[in-house]
Amino acid sequence: MLLTSLLTKVLYPLNKIRAERIVSKLANGIHKTDQTIIFFPQRETADFPWQNFGWKEKEDYDFWKERICAISCLKMVLSAFHLAQSQNIAQLAKIALDLGGYVINDQKGRFVDKGWYHKSLLQLAKNLGLEAKGFPFASATQICTEILKNRLIIASVDALRLKTDTTRDNKSAKSINHLIVINGFEIKEGKWGGFWVFNPSSNPPRTEAVFIDQEIFNKAFNKRFMSFRLQSSTSPKIDETKSPDTDKKQD
């Protein structure tokens, strides 16, 4: 794992330059994937919201509503590719937990509250019919090149730096790891100007994509993301760039 992490950081400048060259040749305007995104929030204000998510008890919903962003994002991606449509958020969360995606208590029973681990999320996506890749140390421009391959993105960000986000109203926190879905970007004079995102913790819930400009996204981006497409997808628009899966964690 240490060698993989070191190699990824060494290749970061080269991958960034390569991505910037590709983006610089694009026409001005909006570039999006072909899929239609159905928005799945991580919390609701309706009566008995836990039932809509698939939990039997209110206590389960109350615990997971501030921690379930990863599964909400994955549900959006799966639905965009018409996969796992019969499985609700609670069911997907259970499968991800069985894969080690989130650790609530350690072996001694102590509450540790760690997750979500990207490695487990990628494995879950693969099990359900997606081709999934992890980018543990990457530039925002690399997200653009993945979108050009018609791949949907789940990106790791600091929720406190996103203006559309209200995840965990914790005034003492310096940062809050969070995940969002990205399905498009804008080009202005050869450079990307921002991304079109679906934020599962936006308040009020934004069922349509929200534009996050480059300056805000760069401040929030944790330089980690995952990309997805159908396993049976045709060849991408541009050459694939292999990247090792990441084992980072996200709330």
C-alpha cells in the first residue's frame, strides 16, 4: 500500500499535465456524460423518512443520515446505469458494511466511526455490474478526462468548503470528508471552469445538478475520486489511463 501511494504521488504531475493537454483542446461549453441522474439524498424531512431509505427503525436512520453520503452517491450512479434498482439505501449500506466499507466499533467494542473506505465501495460497484476505478491522488482535470470517457464520478471533498452543503452542522470541525457525484464540466478558453455536481447533503435537496465553479471546487477537493461505467461499455473516447484503487475513507 505504501509503494502504491508513493507511485501515485510520483505520477501525479505527469497525469495532471496529460489531462490538461486533453482539456485544452476541447471546445468552450458544457461537457456531460450521457446518463440521466436520479437524485438520492442522504436525509429527508418527510414523515417517517427512515421507511423511504429502507430502515425499520428511526434510530438506524438517525445514525446513518449524517454518514450515508457514499451510499447515496453510489445509488445515483447505479440508477443512472439502470442497475440495482430494487435495492434501497439501507440494503446497499448493509452490503457495503459486509465488505468492510465502514467500521462502527473496533475489535474491542470501542466506537471508532470510520468510513467509508473507497476500496469497499469500488468492490460493491463491481459486484453490481459496474467497471469501477479509484484515483487516490489526482487532479481535478483528471476528472474531466474521465467524464470524456462517459464515466460518472464520485469525488471526495471537504463538505465545509462547499456552499451547497450542510453535512453535519458541527461548528468545531475543521473539515468534513464527504462524497458527491459529478457528471459534467464547463470549458472556458481551454480550461475547465467548474463541475456539475449532485450533492446528497445539499439543503434544500437539489434534484438537479448544481454548478460549482473552479475556485470553490479546488478548495474543497481532496484529490481523490472514483469513476464508473458499465462493465460491458464500449471503448472510451480517449485512451484509458490506469490508476491504482484507493483505500481512503470518506463519510
